[in-house]
Amino acid sequence: MNFKTKSISLAFALVAVAPLSAVQAEDAVIAQSDTINVASVSAVNTFNRNLKKETNINAAPSEDGIHDPANDSTHVLQPPKEAFSGFVTSKFGNYVDWVKTLEEGKINPRWDRINPAEEAFVMDMDIVREVKSSVPDVIFPHRQHTEWLACANCHPTIFIPQQNANQFNMSSILLGKDCGVCHGKVSFPVTTKSCGLCHSKPKPADWEPPMSQASLKNPWK
Amino acid sequence: MILNPLRKFINKFACVGILAGLVLMLGSQNVHAEYGDVVINNYSDAAGMRPAVFPHWFHRIRFRCKVCHADLGFEFKAGGNKITMAKIIDGQFCGACHNGEVAWSVENCNMCHSGNPGTPTHFHGSTVQRLVAPAYKSLESK
């Protein structure tokens, strides 16, 4: 992975010196729209080269880049900003806190396709997963999930219903598996601002991360 | 100008550069699409229709996930349900609701077929796409 990143950045540097002006122009456009530019430094050395920032939050369909503005119906579709007005906000994803928005009764999505009176089968059971890292342990709350989902959405295809019977970690989640089947696509995404929603059980005050063997055995230390 | 051996080296990497540029281009487009929008384009382009766009955020205001993903049998996979118009008018998938009973009916073609032509089947604004290194490639081909 590391190697790949390096070769791509190397390629960028080389492309810029090569007489491939089309590619260069493309890069410049990207740099302008997504990053803060340092005065007139060449595009390859943009200040925060790899930083992706959302510039147009909750964009209307006609300007979101995936809908065709030439299609009349595109302009009939509801802009997210209008739909979300009055919802509890968050700092990521749809910029909506769906859990609180539901809890506070600002929406009442149906549990049944036809019958609006049918109620969700909610189960309040927390599962704690100890994390081998300095970050707080993970609490998986069944309550917020069963407000939206049926048991069969997760059990047994995504998770065997038995504590610690499933192996998962951050890499698998970031790749869209396990918790990442939903988190990162529809439910709140994984970003610096959302770590704490899953990692919510603080470690004991005297907790220290285990030392790496390589360093403990280092004869020069 | 550029020395010959260097130029060879450059040519070798130029295509990687273009690819990386394209990935960034896609990435910069995704930045604006609402989180949870799915473009479904297994067949639309080939049939001369705009790709279908499914807005999760819009539907989850009206239905819990369970309705579609348990009762109606939508798999958790963009493009994975092989939705066709034959199935829709038969009352499956989108057709379970877009039938003039629960929601507006199927003759409003361009309400669903509203995507930019040529957009691949994709999940928009996903964490995987936001990673600096495009780790999602391997998942897409899965």
C-alpha cells in the first residue's frame, strides 16, 4: 500500500515535467477546487495535496455531479437541504444525526411498507468489544440498530449472534466489511469526527498500550 | 528539455498519472453528491437510458431499512440486485412502491433515470471513496 502511494506521487511529479499538458491542466483544476493553493507554486506542490474537503454540502441534485441537469425531472427532485431542515445535525455523512432525529420524533419512517401503525421490534442490548489499542473500547448498541433494521439484516450473514465470535478490525471496516457494510455508505461514515460514536467506552485510567517486542528487544536502547 | 532515459521512464508512468488523475476527477465529483446516493447502471446506458439514481437519505425519512432490505429483499450491494424494468412492473424492487399506490408510478421514467450518462454503478460519498489511496477498486470488482 505504502509503495503504491509512493509510486503514484512519483508519477504525478513526473507527469508534471513531461509535456503532457492535458493531464497537467486536469490536475490544476482539481487542485483549485479541492485544496488550498499556495500562491503560484506549481500544481504538483499544492499545500495539502491529498486533502479532500467537502465544498458543497448537501448539494441540490442539479449541481451534485451525478444527476444530469439537462434532465427536466432532475429539477423536480427534492434538494437535501430542504428535506433536512429542522433535523438534528451532525458533522459528517448527510450532516444529519439520524439517531436523534428519529428519537425526537422529527421523522417517523415506516417499519412496514403499507401499514404506518406497525412498530419496530427494538432490543436494548449493548455488546462491548475490547480494542487492542489506546482508543476507547467499542460499544455496539443493539437499540439504535433495531430501530432501523431487522435481526436478519445482520444475523447470521454479517455477524454470528454470539459475542466475540466474529473477527473484525478497522481495516475490514474501512474496506466496507462488517460494521463497514453500512457505516461509510448509508449510516454515519468513519471519519475523525465519528470515531467516538463507536469507540465510546473509555479505557481504565491506568491503561498503557503494550510495548512492541522489536523495541523491547532492541540491544541499542 | 528532457533527457532520453528519463523520457522513457516518464512514458512508463504517464498512464499511471492519467489513471490517478481520473481517480481524483471522480473523487472530486463525489464530493458534491449527497451521502447515500446510489447510481445503478448495470443496463441503463446500454439501453440508451440515463442511469438510475436511488437516494437513500430521501427514502429513509419515509421507511426504515428493514422494509427494503428485509421485506423486499434488496441485497446490501450497489448494482447487486440486477434490477430490470420487467421486475419493476411485476411489483418487485422499486416496483413494490412505485406503482401508483404507495408512491408515484413507473411512467415517470426520468425521476429515476436522472443520472449523468456514463456514470458507473457506484455508492456516492462512501468512506472507501474518501480514502486517499483508492482502496475501493478491489471491492468494486468483487
